[in-house]
Amino acid sequence: MNQGIPLEYYLILASAMFFIGVYGFLTRRNLITILMSVELILNSVNINFLAFNRYLFPGKLDGHFFSLFVIAVAAAEAAVAIAIIINIYRRFTTINVEDVNSLKY
């Protein structure tokens, strides 16, 4: 069918990225590294979209459009998250998750 990299390699890479992102999200205390872990998870989803599009529907662009949508949502999420992190830093002078115990002013 398709010559080149087998589907299993894409799935192994995407699942490794996903679980590294989940591990980083659950174990890190810095808000920036938590945000980077979420971005890693979303990028692993994009790899799955593109890999399945290539192997299931090679002539169509559905996986590419889904990936572009995920990238747009991730950009908006990152912009909002960075604005929240900046406000937390201004209020508490730290971005450590455990040091922020109240979100009220």
C-alpha cells in the first residue's frame, strides 16, 4: 500500500509523547512546564490525526484539517494560560502551583 514508515512507528511516537506529557502534567509544580506538557499532549494527538489520515484516507485532507484546528485551539489556550500565569506571578510573585493557594483578590 504505502511505502515508507509503518503506522506502528507513528503510534509508538505519539503514545510516548502523550505519556511523557501526562507524566509532566501530573508531576511538575511549575505552571510553565505544566503548559508545555499540555502542548506535548496536543502535539501527540496531531501526530495520530496525520498518521491515521495517511493510512486510512490517503487522498483526503481530513486529518490535516483536524490538526490545524487543534493547533488553533492550542494557540488560544496557550495565550489564555500565559495571561493567567502572568497575573498569578504579579499577585503571588511565584509560578509554583503549590504556593498559589487562593485565586481571590
